[in-house]
Amino acid sequence: MSDPDRHGFEEFVAARRQALLRTAYLLTGSHEDAEDLVQVALVKAVPHWGRIADRPEPYVRRILARESVSRWRRRRWREIGTDHLPDRPAPDDDVADTVTLRDALLRLAPGQRAVVVLRFYEDLTERQTAEALGIGVGTVKSQTRDALARLRVLVPDLEEAVATVAP
């Protein structure tokens, strides 16, 4: 990587790292996994930097979303369910709503979760979301519809919870 390319990449990482980490956290539900996911995405973006330098964020978001789904597929067979959960202190109402939404989001299929995160958290249009995920706009629409229906089942007071959590 040439010095100007390296400098541009480092500027991008410095400017957008926190936003990428937030997106990755919403995709994975874990701070550690989010860190790993962003690291993998940035490593995969480096070889293509000369081509994507003018608009790197959509490309990196696509890597985040696709890698998140791939990681979930690789890991899911290793997860072990349990009937007993460790004791946790009761969170206050705002934190409880945030935790409820995060937990519900994590119960969505990875593709649905990626669509919801990109559409509603990253505020991308249907077309931008489709481009980021490499899928059709119709698929974005159906995934969004199905994900919102599932979230309404998981969190019956979804509109109220979102209103208390929204900035």
C-alpha cells in the first residue's frame, strides 16, 4: 500500500471506527465479537483500498454484514443451550428497554438482523441496504417486514420501548 493510500486508510479508520464498532455490536451482540468483526472487515478492505478509497464505508459495511452472517453460521453448531441463566441485577427502565431490544434483535435470523441494523440504525435506504448486502430491494423489503413482525412478537410493546430508547 502506498503512503497516500495508507494515510487515507488510517484517516478512515480513525474517523469511522466507533461507528463501525456500533454497527458490529448490533450485528453480534458482543463487544468482543464486534471488535473482531471490525478488525476482519478492515483487513479484508485493505487489498481493495485503491478501488474503494473514494467511498469505503458501504464496502466495509457489506463486509461487516456478510462476515457477521458467516460467523454465525460457523458458530451456531457449537452453542450449547441452558435452562439456567446466571443471576443478574435488575436494570433500570431505560437500560431494561435497551437490553430488551438488543436481546430481541439477537433472536432474529442474521440476515434479518443485518437488514434491520442497516435500515433503522444506520438509516440506509432500501436500495443502499440492498447494495450493502448484495441482495435485491425486494429481499430487503421482505426481510424488513418479517423482522419487524418477529420483533413485535418478541417485544409486544415495541413502539413504546423504541420511543424510550431512541435518542
